[in-house]
Amino acid sequence: MREVPEGQPIPPAGPAPAPPAVPFSASRTPLVQWLLSPIALIPLLLVAFVAIFLLWKSQLVWFGPSFFGINYFFDPTGLQPNQFGVTLFVVDSLIVALPALAIAAGLSLAMAVSIVVYLPPMPGRVLTILTNLLAGIPSVVYGIWGYVVLAPYFGSTVQPAIFGFLGWIPGLGGPLSPGGVGSLLAIFILIFMIVPITTAVMRESLRSVPHDLVEAGLALGATQWEVMRRIRLRVARRGLWGAAFLGLGRAIGESVAVAMVIGASVWIPPNVYAPSTTLASFIFYQLDSSFYYPVLLQALIEFSLVLLGLAVLLNLIGQRASGLGTTVVVTGGNGP
């Protein structure tokens, strides 16, 4: 029993303080970390397994100066030396993917801004659902649609119209493709395939901007467009860069739909109307023949290694670009 000095009030009796409780997450952290750490390494292990398997199967037989050239020649008889110019296919892939990405990124950004800022909730949800539905369509459906429906229309109407108005621009001049198949149709198909994924990432990036920054800009007298241009786009720049590089990876890696509409000509096309091929579509084209020619199969596996390395490089560049510093400048409604 505690003694109380004379003249001091007697403190009220109460329960003894309980010892601090150990949080549940802290008490289970070692076990959870031990269980989840290997799972987090699964993507890295999967990429490493694919790369090692491709290296083992190809044995890097054809890696050399001619493999990285711009000339392709395959002789099944083996009487003449083969040349697998993978640079030719990489250039053709970029010729098709970059214009498709530029147009798709602009459309995606416009739709994301409309959904996040300008449209009411109900039309915004409807547009989001319709955009997400495009991502669920199989690529072979896009290819059939492009080959059966769009190719004749492109050959008879779209290509002559573009040539008539913009034929003076390098790359948009003649000659035209009679059947409509070619790089222009492949670009158009890729736009539909890129837009859903880039729109989804851009939309969520714009929505992740802190609401306090937006309210501060409006309180200073800035319009909705100025807030969008000077605050939302700058804060969400990392996500927008990530969406762009994700769309570029999708465009370069698409094989089935592009193979059905691009025309399968191994050369650098003189214009956007001419048939061409990409690295992924060429692998798709030659897969059946490669089972009869082991040399061609090894070359295709090495092509797959290049495609895998290109995808990893694009992701690294995207992460590097998305890590740039962000500066937010808020001005009033009459500001520059």
C-alpha cells in the first residue's frame, strides 16, 4: 500500500496500466515476409527462365555481324550463306509502332482528361466501360476485321484520299497498295489495340493527383484547363510516360493481328501504304516452316531473344523517364 504524505489528497484508485500491445502485423512480420518474399521474385525468375531457355535452344549460332545487319536471305538448300538481318525487322517494327503510339497516346490522353475532368459521372463510366471492352477483344478478331472489312476500303478510298491531300509529305507518297494491306492498315489496327491500355493507365494517373493541389489552383483563379495543363499533367507525368511505353511494348510485341494485315514483305517500306513485316509478325509467319528447317528455328529463337531484350529495354527506359523530377507551377486565370 502506497503511503501518501500529509496534506496531499489521496489519488483515486484505478486499474494498473496494461502493457503495450504488440500489433498483429508486427508480430507476424517475419512469417509473412518469409512466405511472400519468394512470391515477389516469381516475375524475375520467370523472365530469367525464358531468357535462359531461349539461349540454350538457340545456342547463339547465328549471332554475328550478319545477324545484326539489314539484309535477310534464307536458303533452305544450304548452298548459299544465310543472312538474318534482325535490324531490318526492328526498323520495320518501329515504323509501324511509333506512329500508332503517337496517335493512340493523343486519343488516350484526350479521353482520360474528358473522363476525369469534364464529363459527368454517368457518361464517364459509360466511356470507361466501352474503352475497357476494346481490351477484351482477341487480336485475331482485329486481324479478321482488318483483312476482310477494312483492307478493301483502305485500298479503294483511304489510301487514295491520303495520297491526294498529303502525298507531298515524305512517306505518304505513292505507289499505293492495291489490296489495301500494308503498314497503314497495321498502324490503324494497332491504334485500337493500344488505346484501351494507355487510356486506363492515364486515367488512373490523372485521378491520383492530390485533390488539394487541384483546389489550390482553382482557388488562385486558374481555369479547369489551366489546372489540367499546369498541375494534373505535371504531377501525373510519371504515369503518362509509363502508359506510353506500355503501349509501345504492346505495339512492338503484337503478332497475330499485324501479321494478318501488314502484307509480309521483308524490306524497309518506301511509304506507309507498302506491305511490310515486323519482328513479332515474322516469327509468327515462319513458325510452321521452322519445324522443317532447324537452322530457321534457331534464327527465330534468336529473334525472340532480341524481342525479349527490346521489351526489357523499353521498360527500363520508361522507368528512367518516369523518374524525372516534377515541378508544379500554379498561376492565376490571367497568367501566361
